[in-house]
Amino acid sequence: MSYSIITISRMFGSGGRTIAKAVAEQLNIPFYDKELIELVAEKSGFHPEFVEERGEHSPFTTTLGYAFIGRDHRGVSSEDLLWQAQCQVIEELASKGPCVIVGRCADYLLRDREDALHVYIYAEKSYRAKRIVEMYGETDVKPEKRLDEKDKKRRVSYDYYTGRNWGHPANYNMILNSGKLGIDETVKLIVEAYQTLHS
Amino acid sequence: MSYSIITISRMFGSGGRTIAKAVAEQLNIPFYDKELIELVAEKSGFHPEFVEERGEHSPFTTTLGYAFIGRDHRGVSSEDLLWQAQCQVIEELASKGPCVIVGRCADYLLRDREDALHVYIYAEKSYRAKRIVEMYGETDVKPEKRLDEKDKKRRVSYDYYTGRNWGHPANYNMILNSGKLGIDETVKLIVEAYQTLHS
């Protein structure tokens, strides 16, 4: 097997985005984050902020009011349209060559590509709670509640659009516990797997 | 964090035992398998074959007849006594120095040891079914059913004795999909994590 694409799924606060960025830097391949958001915004007509905020939501994770306003006469929600645009952009980006893509069900969208290394980053809640306070500061909402809310949105959206279970080993090649291994070692293991199997 | 012990939990047919043996050989540290069984047999008085066969079972996974015969007047089953002997032997072996231990809830027993690297080996059913036929030959029972039965016993036993969920990311540092990564690469990643963090 020869890898060229890396998809990184991650629990909120696990350091997944930081890890993905470092992996891409070490391998000297593109890391699609802001660029992905801009391309989806361009394709869909939605505002980049909306794409960033809602790109990992399903119609069931929005507020009730929004869910109604956001549906057209065929019952298609804004999230559904966003999902379609995201699918196209991710497939286009992956067809360009080696890259790292974070979240947004990329592991599912690229599930038939033999050259995709699918990684899921996990960490205990205590580790993630500490990390989000360090990274994003405190808010009125307790960090544990912020984690639960964000992960629930990601999980519901993933399960809704893919029909699979978020975080299930069957979907990934590696599940790494960044809280136990540390960020640097997690990066190293992904780089190692990619380099060995990339040709 | 500095690692000295590696525990490897595995789905039946995932190649976990082969991987554990190769990891121990490459790191030149003991691999406790037959020796563990003999020590448990010695400590418990059970026959080594019984220890090997039942060491990853709980009272709920034995046949009904056996479960009744195997209980003493206090309601303690043979599996419970075996579990106690296994706990002691695993703790003793781990206290001797670096080693690799396969299965037998070692990840749970050594959960408080900061120097233990806990690995879970996963693979899809189709990969495992093919592998057990290659490794152990065909039987009257379909390979998929053999996998289900063996994994159910391991899962029920693990959950019963540990109060945790077998295969849940929280229990491990790494979950590696040997079917997708290949046996050699899986070995390499474990060796890499151990060597980097071992001092």
C-alpha cells in the first residue's frame, strides 16, 4: 500500500488540528484548512464564517429556529448544501496530490482510496478540558460542557451524513491517544506510518 | 513519560500475538506467553491447558453446566480463582522489568503504571476470517462465527472483571488496524513509540 493522503479526525481539544499541521509541515505537503473553507464558501455561496462554524454540523445539531429557516421547499437544509459543497471540494483537493485534511468526514469521503491513511486523535476529557482552556481561554460555560457540546455536534453530523460511527476503529488505520502519547510523539507516529508506506 | 512495559490487547485473528512476539524480539525484551500460563498454572493449581483455554473467560462465558460445577460454596467460580492468580502473576512479571504481555486484561491490571504502553490491535472481520483459516485451518464452524464467539468471550470477560469496555480508546495509547497497516508496519509503530519514550 502506498499512502499519499492523510485524513485526521479528532475529538475537540485533543490537539488534532495542531498535530495535522505539524504532520503536513514535516512531510512538506499541503494542509488544507482555511483554503478548504474558502473553496467551500466559494462553491456554495455561504459566508466563510458560516462554513467554518457549521461545516461539521448536521440539521439535527442546529437550533430549532435555524433548522426551519434553513430549509428550502424541498426540505434541503443549509447544512445539506454545505455538505454537498464540502464533498466536492475534498474530492477535488485529494485529487490534486498528497495532502493532510482535518475533520469534515474526509475519512468517509475518501474511504475507497487505497492511498489514504485515516487517523483518529483521541484524548481523555480531563486532558482536553485543560487544553481548551489553555488554547481558547475560559468562558461562562464549563470546559467539560463545551467539550460535550462540540463532540456531540461532530458525532451527530458524522453519523448522519456517513451512516457510520464516529471514532469506531473500523473507519481508521490508527487511533492515537494524544493525551497519553503526547503531541510530538503522535505527530512522529503518523509521519512514520506515512513515510514507510508512501512511495 | 518513559515506557518499559507493553501490553497488547487484540481481536481474535488480528495478528496481535504475532505482532507482540515480533515487538519483543526487536526490542530484545521478554515476551510472556507460555511462561505466563505456566506460572499461573503453578500458582492456581489448574492445568496449563485449562489456564490457556479459560484465562480470558468469565463465569458468564462458560457453559451452564460448567459454571455450576466450577463454583465453590461461596459462589466463587474457577474463572474467578484463575483471574486472581493471573492478576498476581502479571503484576509480578511486570515488576521484573521491561516486557511484552498479550491479552489477559494486562492493560487494566497495569493501568496505574505510567511506564506501560497499552496497545489494542484491531482488524476488519474479513481480514481476520481469512487469517484464522490460514493460521489454524478450517473447522465445521464458519470462520466468522468462530471470530464472533472468541471475541465475545474476550469482551465479556474483560468487561466483567475490569468494569471497562474492551477496545475503548480510553484504555489504550494506540489502536492500530493491522488489516490496513499490515503486520510489519504495526510492529514498527509500536517499536517506534516504545523506543522514543523509553529511557
